[in-house]
Amino acid sequence: MGRPVAIIGTGQTHHGKHMELCYPDLVRQAVVRVFEDTGLEPKDIDGVVSGTMPSMMEGVAMTHLYFADVFQAVGKPILKTETCGSVGVSIAHTAYYWVASGQADVILAVGHEKMNEGDSQATMTTVLEPFFQRYFISGAPGIFSMQSQQWATRFGIDEQMIRDAATHISVHHHDDAFNNPYAHVKVRLTADDVNNARIITYPIRLYDVCPNSDGACAVIFVSEKMAKKLGRKAAWVRGIGYRGEEQFFGDSDKAVWPSAVEAAQEAYGQAGITNPRKELDVAEVYNPFTYQEMLFYECFGFCDFGQAPGLVLKGVFDQGGELPCDPSGGVLCTNPIGATGLIRTAEAAMQVMGRAGDRQIPGAKTALAHAMGGIDQFNGVIILGSEL
């Protein structure tokens, strides 16, 4: 894994719909906040890793040049990482490798998106292969609808149990968002609200789906030498894993999802984790859809395949449960896509540093952060710990 690397600070915008701010000013907020959080200054940074969804998402080309002054990094190297929905965790991995390799001691990672100035559904539909997939997948909801049905059919899970579990997840995460000052969607829901909401793509209903958010997240990665020099509580990178698979949706198994399973196993192997449900204290799982969140629980070894809905209904993954998942409200409540995966990393880091405020899981020492992207083909995982 190279030399030890730690996260020492995070900064987020208040995510939502920000038509009152131009895109650079939005990103600037997160950058200023991470410098305030760490006590560092722009001159202390060796380089920047930046990323968004494909640039057409917000209609701005070459965004890494658009933001050089906002990063306060003029004259510093800037790397751009772009892997669609998983870009946030890809940014984190890129920053990690830059420091772990010995080429830098302090790296600023920034993910950002201003989705309300573009058309995300049009973008996610037209990036698909045009002669076959584009006509029936219909963007992200279409993909995840098919994936959820493949998973349910494969393991013979009762349809009503899955619906009840998805509703449980939606109600609880929307409640969790009230403890997160940065969350976008904050609404108290009942089970009836979720179950009676309009269908987006069967079986997915409105409150099973993440929002379009404007926002940015910044995280600073440092070497062990710098972490000790600064003397701050840190979140140490204990393991990372990333996998990709075929672009065509039908060419890989989405029920026992190889890229998700293998990315988690690689990260667990580096971190020495053999029983994730027992050894992790909290997980920030990338959950743009309630149904997909349950599938990730199984791919990450939190339970056996086909068991997630039953365990969800028992409260195993609630804030007070055996393995709290997405105490921030997760992607279901906040989704500036270029920042979303990095937000998962930031939230996990704050948990193990004991700085997550009202959403803090007591005694959290080991956390998992995750993001998924591409055309439902990339998965990245990062394991953070309170000790080196």
C-alpha cells in the first residue's frame, strides 16, 4: 500500500439547489472550509485532485481549468479524475496514491457538481451506447430497476418484504438527514408517504430515489510525517479497493455484483478485516436507490445474499443497530454527483475522528466508505480507522 496516509480534515457546502451562486463560488465554499478545518493554507498544498461527472452534466467543459483559482492552487499540479457516479471515491483513491507513493505530503481532493444548471437525466441517458442500451435503459432509474428485479428474482425474495425494507430505509435515512447540517433533502416521511408515492420505474418509487443536488466536498490527505507534525486527530487509510467490469449492462452479473464484491474484498484484505459486520463500526454506503443499498449490504459481506431485507426490517443497519449504515442520510438525501462519493469518505473520516456531530456513532473506530459509478460497472471502497 505504500507509506501510511491519513485524512486530517474535511469541508462541505450546504448541499441543495443553489441558483444564487455561480459554480466557482459554490466550490470555493468547500475549499475554504477544509482549510479552516485543518488550519492549513493554500501554500501548504502540494497538489489537487478534482473531479465531476462528465462535463456535459453541468454544461461546462474542462472544469479543472475553470476552478484553478477556486482551489487556490495556481501554479500547483491539478489532476482530474472522472468515473461518473464513483468519481468521488476515485478522487479519494487518486489523492491517496499520490501521497502513498511519496510524491507529495499534502493533497487537496475536491469533488463538485452543480446539477440544477444542467439536465442529469438527459446526460445519463445519452452517455449510454446508442444502438442498444439507450433505447430501453432510460438513464439511472432504468438500470437500477432492472438490477433490483434481477436480485430479487435470483434469491427468491418476497416482493412485499423487499418493498417494506425499502420503505424502512427511506423513512430512516430521511430522518437521519435532519442530524446532518449539510444534507439536501430533509423531510419527515411515513411508510404510507413512501408506499403511495408515484412510481419512477417499477418497483422504484419517488422516495426510493436520490435528488439532484448542487454541492462540493473537499478533503485533505497527508503523509504520516505531516500528520504527526500537525498533531491532529486523523482518519488513517487502512485499505482501498476498486474494480470495474463490462460496459454493457447485460454482460455482467448485477445480483452477485463482481466489481462490488471484489472491491470490498481487496479493501478488507489490506485492512485485515474478515468479518465486516462485526469489525466495522459504521458504513457510508453509496445508496442512490433504496433497493440497491440492500444489494450492497450483501456484496460487502454484511450478510448472506438474499438476507438483507429481513435484517433491514430488524433494524440491524439503523443508527442504533449492529452496523449503522449512512447515518448522514446518504446519497438518498444528498447527491451532487461529482462530490457524492467523496462525501461518503468525508463522513466516514469524521466518524472515526469523533467529529460527526449529531450523527456521530458512539465509539466508532473503523468505517467503510463506498461509491458506485460508470454505467453501473465501477465500485470503489475505502476503509478508514482511528489508529494507524
